Amino acid sequence: MSTSRLVNRNVVAERGRTSMRLEPELWDALIEICEREGQDMSALVRQVEAAGHAGGRTSAVRVFILNYFRNAATEVGHAGAGHGPLPRSRYAEMARPAA
């Protein structure tokens, strides 16, 4: 029998106290975002909920985390982190017409 890696934690969302199940890595990422943004987790979750998302709360939080770090992975964000220029996307290469 396989056990789930998901970790249950309580947060105070728009409708009061509730729990969310996320992978440990996503909890770590969410804590990092809270530290960077100077917000507690419940305030951040309420902000994510208020932004609206077609899926449920947990889905909205996962998408928020992805977008947060994606935005940091822009050329400017990437250079600011000292990672050097972003490599050309293989998808951009595939999208170019053949010469």
C-alpha cells in the first residue's frame, strides 16, 4: 500500500479555519514566499483566494506558487539571482519555421 506524501496543515482562509494538503516541497515554497513578502500564511492564502481561480483553494495555491517562481525566472529575475542568461527555450526553437 502506498502512502501519500501530502502534508495536511491548517490555515485561516476566507471562510475561516480550514486545512490544505500539499507536498512538503510546496509547503516549503509557500513558507519562503511568505517570508519574502512579509505575510503570514493565512493572509497569503486569503489573497490567493480573492484573486479567483477556477479550481479549488489548494489548486489555486499550487498555481500561485508556480507563477510566483516563474515570474522570478524572467531574464531580469534570473540575472538578479546570479544565474546568468536564460537558455533559449526548446519550445521557442520548435516554434520557429524551418529555413
